[in-house]
Amino acid sequence: MRYVSTRGQAPDLDFEGAMLAGLARDGGLYVPEEIPQFDAGEIAALAGLPYEEIALRVMLPFTDMEEGHLRGLVEAAYAGFEHDARAPLVQLGPDHFLLELFHGPTLAFKDFAMQLIGQLFQDAMKRRGERITIVGATSGDTGSAAIEAFRGLDNVECFILYPHGRVSEVQRRQMTTASEANVHALAVDGDFDDCQAAVKALFNDHSFRDRVGLTAVNSINWARVLAQVVYYFSSAVSLGAPARRVSFTVPTGNFGDVFAGWIAKRMGLPVDRLVVATNRNDILHRTFETGEHRKNGVSPTISPSMDIEVSSNFERALFMAYDRNGQAVARLMDELRDEGGFPISQGALEALREDYASGRASEAETAETIRAMHAATGETLCPHSAVGVKVAREHLGRGPMITLATAHPAKFPDAVEAATGARPPLPPHMADLFERPERMTRVENDLDALKKLIEERLT
């Protein structure tokens, strides 16, 4: 399997090369040259299998790995999850189901990808006898998942940038209470888009990139997307796929999770609709509504992991909608950088609308959804999952709908308590989180200062 850049000017790579590169040399994102196809029999055969076995069958065709070797890495990745089903389904109402993706070690869907990437990176570095530097930006959950996956590893140094004062206290403490010397939580004076822009700038400085052995674990990393494809298959077959078509609603900011659903659909999973759910930072919803992808400023919300305006993985969706035309995508990304946005061509917009629907939830609607679902079903939603449920309920009526629950409610206790009157407790393995000492570095939003800090920590 070969991987190509969405901007068409970087060398093709194999799976391991694309994973370790993270961002392509031309600034683009890697996507598979071809998408493996599963027939109805292969999909039906997944029903009833353990999650690890489904993961192996779904991911293996995208790699060049031996089946037995990948099996061992997959089993190690998910051994620490607290639920035997890994990603269980809970019914909220007629034909509406919640996919609980928060039973990993850091209580967020990012664990499904990050725990696996930790195993893949460690395996690759041992074989190569190399050391790498991971730099990532987070709006909350990616950072804690990355730190959990890479803490204490001998051949990895991990730097995570997060927007100072714009993540929940639980999210922050999950990053800042790790004591291992190889992980570094950096609080940036700015918003998530500033953190993300800094990471991309580091990668585009090829001299710095090569000097420190830089790689990325943000959702720009193809292996992140691939790991998330798995739970679309596991949940759909639980509800009768391939005999039944299933829809998904995905609360999203960076578009990686919902793009994983698009990959599953292209592999042959009978997905009816992929519904993009946004909070009031609704650039993606506005794009699907108007055909104009344009920045409009980011406002802090009670669902902070979605407070994003530059949705990196939307570039992958554009690449597919523009018939894999890398030059066209590169022009659009230049316009986004220089002019704050761009119009989408009619043909590409029609292609996007064929695959995706969208909706948004205000702050009041998000809080009301948390309250109402808790009262009606006993299910406690985090604010991001509540955004998804609110939007999903507007798209019911065409068969089973699965809403992705992206984080445990205890990661956002203030918002949940304000809506329900009850403060959700942390699970036992994290009960002492607020007693652990914190360790972080405050950094200004300045690229040169960031480079200097990273290189000083590496010496």
C-alpha cells in the first residue's frame, strides 16, 4: 500500500513511512493511493468478533505488516481499556444509539488511535534503532492521549501544545500530571488554531524537522484516521450491517473522526449518512450550507475540543471531492492561509454533500440536551457528545443512527453539573487526579521561542 500527499508534490511513501512522517514535505496530508474493498460477506463475518480481531481485519490491508505482528500490537494497544467491548453501544431511543468511545485510559475517543500509534511507533523505532521527537497540538483530548501513549518510552520525546486556559481542568491535569521526563506539556498563549499553526510551521521548516527527528501524532497522521475506521465497522455490524444501512453523527472540529467514517463507507460499509455536528464554532456546517469555507473567529464554549476553525482533516475530504487533484487543493490551502477562506467549486460541493450532512448546536441547546437525555434515559453526556446527540435527533427517520460519544462526562464536570445538578465522578483509576502534582511550561505564541525550547529540552 502506497500513500500520496493531498497537495501532490511530496514523495509517495509506504504505511510506516507515512505514519512516521505525519505531515508530507509539501505541507499536505497523506492518504492511501487506493482504498481496499470489503465485500458483503467479509463485512458480515465481522459480527460477533472481539474488537481487536475486527481492528486487525480492517487495518491490515492498509499496511505492509505481517498479520501476526500487527495482531500483537493491536492486542497490546487495547489491553488497558476498561470495557470488554472496547466501544459499546447504548440505545438512546428508537433507532438512535450512542457509541461510547471513552473507555480508554484517558477517557476519550483519541485513545483508540493513540494507544495503537504508541505501539506502532515504539515497534518501528526499536527496529530502526532511531529516536524521534513528537510535537502535537491539542484542543484537549489528543494531548492527554498522546502523553499517556508515549510517557516513559526510551526512544521518544513528546511535546504537546495546548491553548492556555482553554481546556477543561481535567484535560489539563491529564497532560500536566505525567511525571516522566520524556513528555512535556506546553501551555501556549493563544487558541488551538495558533497551536496547530505552530506545529505545521515546525514541520515546514525542513532543517529543524530533520535536525530533531520530528513526527506528528495529531489527526493529520494517517494512522490516527485508520485506527478510527475500525469502530464504524464494529458498531455497524452490531446493528445488522451489511444487511442494514447505518448512519453516523460525529461531533467534530478537526474532521478526522468523520473522515474515518468516509473511509469506512468507501471500503464498502453501507453507510447512509455521515452527519457533521458542530458547536457554535460552525465553519464546517457553514461550509456545507453555503459552499464557502471561510474563517470567522473562534469563541470559547463548554465543548472546548471543538473550538477549532482550521479543520486540518477537511483537506483530505477536499482532496477526494476534487478528484484527487493535489494542485487544486494546494491552491485552496493557500487561499485559506492568505485570504481566510475560499469558495468550493460546484462539482466538489455536490460531491461533499453526497457524502456529508451537517448541523450545529448552540451553548443553550448543548446544555439542554445534557439535561434532557440524563432525565429521559439516565445517560450522562459530555458536552461534545451532547452536540452530536442534538444534531443527530434532527436527522433521524431513515434507519439506525449512531452518535459518537467522544469523551467521558467526568472530563467536563462543570458543564455537566450545571446542566444536570450532579457532578460526574472520575473513574477509579483516575480518582486521585486532582491530588497529583502538575508540571507544565507556559510559552508565548512565537515560533522561534518554541524551536529554542524544544532543542534545549532535547540536549
